[in-house]
Amino acid sequence: MKRGLPSQLRWTKPGSAPRGPGEAFACPPEPRPRTSTGLSVELYGVPKPYQSPPATVNATAVPRLTSYADVKAMFDMFVTTHGIDPSGSPHGTFWAMDYDSFVTGDVPGVDGEKILVEGDADRSNLVRILKGPITFDGRTFEQMPAGGPFLSADMIDALADWINRECPR
Ligand code: HEM
């Protein structure tokens, strides 16, 4: 019995000239570039310019926070999902306060510590403390929520973006 593919479907070495009917379509699909660092990659011996992946891969992972209600919802969702109970903390669920107090006021129970600086996430205590411990007036506060788990980088970025956009109401 004759074995193997019919001659029209024979695999053809990439780059070689077709030898018979149908063989021009017999090449396997082009492989994906195997390097992500070089300036070019070789496909079948032919250099092609390397195209870097989109820079904002995670940008859609957490939806943009368009209002204070979105900020509240993100914190509520996070503490509920992870069974975090801030009622034993000095501040409680302070993101439930009204907009003006949140944007201009201090962290309840933590004297003299502003929650945020409108338009400046890098100087905002809330963003800083979600990323790691902060020292304020000689006192060091641990990363929040105390004991973890901690918000993902995407969530913190979304919050920082909201603050940098001057905290849309
Ligand atoms: C600028 C922002 C914040 C400041 C200054 C702050 C400060 C504090 C302080 C001083 C304590 C008590 C001492 C300690 O356990 O370290 C505390 C406890 C705590 N905080 Fe915060 N916090 C902030 C934001 C947050 C946020 C956003 C969450 C939740 C998402 C949170 C959740 C908690 C929890 C769960 C505790 C422990 C409660 C317990 O021991 O029962 N904090 N925080």
C-alpha cells in the first residue's frame, strides 16, 4: 500500500521553489518571532524589523475611574472580596465620606495626614501607602490595608490616574 501524503500535498521546505501542483500552498504558517529584545528577527533567514508589543498591555485590566463613586466602589469591592474589615482601624471605611472631605481632608483618626493631593498622585499619602510603608512626621505607617492583601498595581495606577486628573467628581 502506498503511504504518506499525495504528491500535491507534500510539505515543501520553506523558501524553496514549488516542485509541483499545489506545493506553493504547502508551507507551514510563519512562526512567531522568538525574541522580544533584538532589533530584528529572522524568519526563514529573512530579517524582519522587530515590532515591540503594545506598551499598555494592562491598561484595560482595571476600568478608568471616572468619578468618586468609582473610587468608592473599587475600595468596597476590594475589602469585600478579600474579607478585610477596616472597622478596627483608626480611619474605618473613610472612602465612604463625602467628596470634598475625601479630596481635601485628613485621614480620619490619623491627625494631620492628608488623604491626597489633587493632581499629584506621587505626593498623595493614599497612593503611597497602598504601595508600601510611608513615614510621616517621624511616624512610620505600614502598607495598607494593614496585613494585606494589597491592591494590585493596576488598581493603584487607576487610583493615581484619577488623582492626577484632579479627582473628577
Ligand atoms: C492614607 C491612607 C491610610 C492611612 C494613613 C492609614 C492608617 C492606618 C493606621 C495608622 C492604622 C492602625 C495601625 C496599623 O494597623 O498599622 C491602620 C489600620 C488599618 N488600615 Fe489603614 N490607613 C490608610 C488607608 C487604608 C486603606 C485604603 C485601607 C483599606 C483598603 C486600610 C485598611 C486598614 C486595615 C484593615 C487596618 C487594620 C484594622 C485592624 O487592625 O483591625 N487603610 N491604617
